[in-house]
Amino acid sequence: MTDGKHVIFLGAGASATSGYPLARELTKLMADRLHFFNHVRKLLAREEGTVDQAIYNVALGLFDSFEPAAKLLKEGSFATMDELSNLAFGGQRAGDVLALKRLLRLIFALDNPHVWHWGTSDYPNFVNALFGGREVPRDDVCILSFNYDPYLDFLLFSALRARHSLRGVDDDKMRYLKQAVTSGFFDPGSVDWLQADGFSHLKLHGVAALPHTPPRVDNKIFHWMHLFDRDIRRRCIHCRDLGHQDPPVLLPWEIIHPEESTLLNEADFRRSVGASWQHSELHPLFAGIWKRARNEIQNARKVSFVGMSMAALYEPELRYLFHERRLDKPLQLLSVSPGNKATREGGTGVPLDRVTPAGKLYHFLRDLLRRDPFAPKGVGTVEGFERSVGVDWAYEFSEFVALHMD
């Protein structure tokens, strides 16, 4: 991988301006019947000017079909689907995890970010910055996304096609970029692109809907245009008629060993996702995505975290990604979150307040990297970390796009 890339982590906060609900709101929509139905009525009234009772009943029936898993989410007072799934993993209610993945896709189908939130979303400006006026995205940027929604994927792919129509892209380069902007989900059976250098958008947790391709249309495979249909009635009907298909959504412990922070082999992966999951053959793609992400981290000059909390559930993943990162290479960290407005400087001149996003990030990586047995002698110390790693912070995604996409 090219040295000196800017690696950008995207968490749920990055999708907030695109209309996607954040953790607590998403959980309420997935867990509470009344909250879900009030949300559907509001969106129907916005799109139709009235509430279409037939579609309302379709959405109602869909939610009720997930009732056991939704009830468990509510009665367990879980903060997120991921938290429930982590506790259910390997237990007698593990089957509810598959239902929650489908319920998540339904929630994403209720609103259409491309129609109702394009003007306020930070993603179009982000995509514009990634292309920088050219027909292809920058080779010195890698995006690591923890998000399940496919909106950024869709915008990247659409921009690539539109710009290709203005200035043609070499066939080999275009084949690579169709995979790179969609994290390989354009053609999941092909993983050779992961060995090539250049721009990449890596969906570490999979995606709620696959890219739109003619074969998927012909074979009635759920794809992202089912989520981006302009009509809420059709979006609900798509979820009803194709709802038996699992989304290729991956939870952290389904690919990373929670104690050892290593990738699961294919046999363990298949046991982890369950025999009934319809995408268990995708281990080569998911493993390749994670390996590519780790390689990008090893060589990065700058790593930015946008809208991402340092939740304990994700520590094994970050340990895998940052393990063996050499501190004799300077590394600039950037935390982008409204919570950084409370940042206070500690005695060393870096944001050491552990209650802020920047502080949590700094302390987590310092504690991880200084204990790394592979670090060169002298840099595995706190002093070595502080000499090699700088920290900065911003408040909003829009600020990050305008000021930090260098």
C-alpha cells in the first residue's frame, strides 16, 4: 500500500445529516411499535400528503413480523442492536440476530436520503472533495466505514459513472474502481482488486443493500435502488416481497475474535454467522476487506475518525487494525465530533480529557500502541507515543470536509 495515505473512519455520526437515525433513535424505531408507527405516519404524510392506509398496513405487518426480536431489544433495555447481538451470540436466541439485520434494513427503507436529505447531507460535499475535480477519486485516501447504510456507496458509484461519461476512465481502472467504491459488493466473488493500490472504500460491517446491477434486477435480488426508490409505498413493498433475503450485514464478533483480536478463519466465520445466513460464502471478501484496512492503517500518515464513538464493543476491531502500527512513523490523529467542544488540554498539551471523543481516541490508541510487542525499542513507551502521534479535533463533518481533506 502507498505510504502517506489519509485513512478516514466513518461512524454513525457521519450519516446523521443524510437522515439516518443515530443509535438511540434507531433502537427506538427497531424496538418500539408505537414509535415505529408514528414515524411511518409522519413520513407517509410528508411524501403523500396523506396517510395511505394500505401501505401503512404493509409497514405495520412488516414490523410485527419482527416482533420477537424487537420485543427482546426493548425488554432488555439494549442501547443498540449490536449490544443485543453481542449478548445473544452463541446462545439460544442467536436466531434473532438475523431478524434484527432485516429489521435494520426496513428502518433504512422508510426514508429516502437522496430525495429528502441530499441538500443537507455532508456526503455530496465529501464525495466532491474525494474526486477533487477529476474523473476518479484520489489515490491517497482510504475510507473505513463502520456504517451499514449504502448511501455513500451509492453516491460514490453515481459520481464515478457520471464523471466517466464526461472523461473516460481506462477499462482496467474502471473495473478496479467499481469494486473499490462499493467495497467489493459490486462483484463479491472477485477479490483481486484488494491487492491493487489506490482509493478504497471499505465497509467493515457490510451493507444493508447490495449495489444495483442488471443481474440482480433480473434475479430479483434486493439492491440499493429498493431503498432509494422515490416512492415510500414501493420501498415498503420491496421490503415485504424481498424481505426473506438477508442483507450482507456483519457484526464485529462475526469476523474478529473478541479476545485475541484476530480474523476468524472461514470455518469459524461460518459458525459465527450461523448456518442459515445467506452470505456465509463471503468470508474471502470480508477477510480481504479487513486485511486491506489493516495494511492501510500501517502505512497511513493521518487517521481521522468522523462521527465515531470509541465504544467498548469495537475495541477488538481497532486492536486488530492498529496492531503492529510502528510508532517510528509519525501519525496524525483527528477526531471529528460535536462532543469535542468540551475538550480541555492536559499538562502535555494534548487533549487528555477522557470524557471527550478526542480524549477517548488518544488514550485508547496510546494504551494499545505502547504495549505492542512489535513496536521498535524506545517507541513502545508513553513518551514514544507522544513524540510520534499528534492529535487534533474538529466539531462537524462539514468542517472536516472544508478544512481537513488535505
